[in-house]
Amino acid sequence: MRYIILLFLLAAAVAQAQIDPANITIARDTYGVPHIFAPTDPEVAYGLAWAHAEDDFETIQQVALISKGMLGSYLGKEGAKADYAFKLLRCRQLVEEQWSTISPELKALINGYIQGLKAYADAHPDEVLNKHVFPADEKDYLSAVVFSVAVFSGADRALSNLFAGKMPALPGFDSRGSNAFAIHPSKTTTGEAFLAINAHQPQEGPVAFYEAHVQSEEGWNMLGGVFPGGCVIFHGTNENLGWAHTVNMFDKVDVFQLEMNPSNSNEYRFDDQWLQLEKQKVKLKVKGIPVRISKKAYWSVYGPTVKADNGTFSVRMPALMDVKALEEWYRMNKASNFSEFYKALSMTSLPMFNIVYADRYDTIFYVSNGKLPHRNPDPQYDWGSTLPGNTSATLWTAFKGIEELPQYVNPGAGYLFNTNHSPFLATAPADNLDTANFDSNDGFFRRHNNRSKRVMEIMPEGKLDYDTFKQIKFDQQLPQELQYEINLDAFWNLDVGRYPELANVINSLQQWDRKATVDSRGAAVFLLMYYKLYSKYRNVTGFLPEEEAVATYQYVHDYMIEHFDSDTVALGDVQKLVRGGVAYPIWGLPDALMAIHSREQPDGTRKAVSGDAYIALVRYPKEGLPLIETVNTYGASMHPDSPHFKDQLELFQNQQPKHMTLDKDEVLRTAERVYHPVR
């Protein structure tokens, strides 16, 4: 017993050890990407925090303020909404309850990261946004992680629908993109496994990928993408293996309507008894308002609860029941082979994300990962809609193991991929999983999207070389058979002779080769058409009426004339990549493999805001380190006066990834700057 207590105390001492920054080396390469070297993992985390803070301390602090319930004091009303959601979801309480399940190693890593942020703040007090950011502790940090993962899993959309009264009372998701490809050595001309990591994320902000390389003497050597505030690489490659994440579409959130007591608005029926809603007062600090705003937050046996105009609803999410997602990512980072990687996944603490994997040992793998509950199979319960919240028959408490999730290892076709489409269409038809073997109540997406259909059009039957692999990733064409739920044939079948004033826009689209290149007039018409129709027809099946096609062509014509004095403009005239006040023409369309999502600007152009972002292409030879090429949208720094503010933009525009390496000697030999994280 004394021995166990001694070990516990030693672990606690390690977790709180003060880090000497002189032990940490940060090497900035020619594109400003940080490579952090140190003896231990916590020291590396310290260096990662310091380096990322040098490039984007403002965004990291916004993430930190959420854990304090103080984002509203910086961002105003929008930040206060996040503060309220953080308290409503009880993220900090979950961390307190499950803190003992976190390994000493991860606690030490988080502590090292926090020390790095605090050291940077102390050295740069003029960059601190709010006095409430620091001090922060490990539980603050992990609470922010829990909240971020819950938001990624759909908590924000569920709560927004509830507060707006949009949740159906007992009578989709927005597609966040990404592509991932893994090619088995048997299908490549070089005998190497290929992996494409291709996140479609916002290009700026708290979920924009930052590229970093971390290497310790404790077996951690990983390069890839991390969000602001992340202390481990979220997807990328180490010396032996790598993986890509894409957002997967399955039922991550269940909503329950409570049966409220007519004589007591805080009591709800559960089985044969009335239970009291748990209630807490949430005080919110909003920038510009001198006094704190007070709101109530409710909780039922199902979870966070909202009183809406059309009823009282509770939300139940696996993401709000497990704090170890970061632990799982950390173990994935340090895995050296597929067995270790799969063991990490067996935690099933990461509540979502497809995982497409490749390694140097002739293994490719794909799993539509998630923390999936065992839901009641009784057909009276429609798990795709609002559920009755008055019976224990709908209160799930157990979860499926990793082996129950849709997954593939080394399919005969030699390739695996996901573009946010169905996990049952991940490879050649002969090798795909049978949907009948999986629970329909999991809600997995069951069909192709445009990107997956295009992959199937261009994936060669025989072996492919690396150049062909890159061409697939950088393909800019929509498939011949469009995969929108609404059929758009009316646009292509319209008789141009009947509408001579619209001839230019009609001909541009009807003669379009479906490539989203900057010089394409057809792509410009389609882009404006897409955004005009998206909200109205996004979930509608059937054929678009001819009169709607005519009206849309008229809209596109008038829009182009108003903003560009011409109805024959190209995609690059309309869609722009904006950085530092300069607008650059940019290719891409929503749901093309080279995806771009854009937002209308006052001058009529559309600013790219998300889509293709961090891209990494990896080859795994049998001997030696992986061969890596990467590119990020803009650059490593968010500071306009930095040479790395937009030094990757031209590479990104031209689909020309840069060489990267995990080799410490090469990094130090070619580095632009090498230093320690000190004042």
C-alpha cells in the first residue's frame, strides 16, 4: 500500500514539475513552421504552446476564456452565448468527476503546455486579452477541450435549434468537409503506402489548423495539424504511421421532450415519478455591459435541458460523457504500429471523426469512429427525431466497442477513402461493408456525395503512381452524375433560344466541363446558382422546377451585371482568397475535391472562408523516414507583419505542397531560426 501511495505522489510531483525552457529547442523552417525538440513530452508541449502563441496568441486565449466562462467579456454577446453553453453542458463538472481516469502522463503533458502559455503571457503582457485568462490549470484546459469536442459533435446546432424553437416536438447536419485517402503498397507503383490528409476547415479562427512538428526523446515524433490551444497533433504522421480525420455523419446527439408537470414547471415525469429539474444560476459577463447578466441552466437525467416555447427538451450526447478524447489522441500520436494504434482507438473516447490510416508495415485502415450508444431497438422510438423523455426505455447508458464500428483493414482493391460520405462506400464495390450488418439506429450516412462519386470516377483500376495520387487529391471537377438531393437537370435542359437575354449565363453553364478552375465561366455561374438555391433546396428531393431554373439564371445574370458589369465573368473574378487586404482569385466549389466555401462581400465578390485548408501527402517507404509534402492556406503566422503571414498562399493557389521532414538533423541544418522559448 505504501508503495502505491509513493508512486502516486511521484506521479503528482512529475505532473507539477517546473520546466526549464533551456531544455527546449524551437526550430523555425523556411516557412516558419515550428519544430519543437526536447527530452520529455511535457517539455515539448511547453515549446508547442510558446511557438503557437508567438503566431496566434489571440485565438488561443479565446479558447482559454471559454473555460473561465469569460469569453463574453472579450467578444460581447456572441462570446456570452458560448459561456452560457459551457455552463449548461457542465463541461467542468464532467472533468471534476472523471479527473482520476486521466493518466499521469497526460496530466503532465497538459501541465507543460499550460506552463508554456503562462510563460509566454508573462513575457508579453501587452498581448494578454483579459486578466481572467491566467492563471489556468489542467482542469480548466481539459474543460475547454470537452466543450470544443462537444461543439464539433453538434452541441452548438442542437442548442441553437432548441433556443430558436426549431426542434420538432414529437411529430442532417451541415456538412463540414474533409478528404482522406489511403493507398496500400500493393496498389502503388513504388511499393509505398500513400496517405492524403486533407482537412476542409475554416481558414482562420479557433478550428483552423496550425502546422507543427513535435519530437521528444520519449518516443513522440509527430508532424501535422493542431487547433489553437491543442497540446497534441490531431492528425498527421509520425515515423511509422499516420492518419487523417474527416467529419463523419451519424447520430451524435439525441433530443428528448420532457413531460412537464402542469402544476410545477420544474418537475418532469420519468417512468412513474415526478423528478425535479436540477437548476443553477449562470452569471454572464458581457463586454460593454457593466453588470453581470443572470440566466438559468437546467439539467435532467438525460442531460442539458432547455425550456423552449414549444416544450422542454433535453440533449444527450456521448461527447459530454467522456473526458478522455485528448488521451486517445495522445496515444494515437505515440503509437508505433497498427496494433498500438488500434489499442488507442479501443478507448472509444473520441466521440466522432472518420479515421483513415496508413503505415510503413503494409497496413491501411479506415473506421467510422465514434462513441456510439446502445439505443433501444424498439421501432416505436424514432432515434432520428425527437424522443419521449418520460421513460427509462429511451435513456441509454452503455456504448459499443471499437469492433462494432464500420471499419476496413487492407481491402482487396488496395485503397480506402472518405469524403464525409457513407462509411459503407469506402472502397471498391466488391469490398464494401454490408449495411445490413450494422444498427440502423446509429444513423450513419448511407450514400455518396459529389466528392466520393468523383473519386470513384478517377480512381484507376490498376496501380497508381504518386503523381496520379496527387492529381486525385487536387482534382477540381464535379462528377458527371451530380449527387445533390435535388435534381438540377432543368439547368442543363433549358432551351437557351427561349431566353436570349440570358444566353451568356445559360451557355456558360451548359457548356461547362464541371471543372472549378479560376478561368471557368461555367463554374462562376454554378457558384452563384449554388448559393442562391442552397438553403431552399438543401434537403429537398425530386426535380428542380423549370421556372426555378429560369429565375435562378435571371438572378445570376442580374448579379453579375450589377457587380461586375458583365455576364461572362470567370470563377476567379467572383471567388477570392483574401489575406492582408489583398484579394487573390481562387479555384474550387463546395463539394469538389478541391473544396472552397465562400461568403458574399459588399462588392459582390465571395470571400473564401473554409474548405481546403491544411493538406499533407505522405509516402511510407519500407526503410527510412516518411516522405512528406504539406501546404496550409496562408502561412504559419497570424501577424500581418510576419514574413510567414501568407508565404504559403501562392503554393496553396498552385497546388504545390512544400517538403517537410521528421528528421531532426535536417530540420536543424536547414532552419531559418533556432532558439529557446525564453524572454
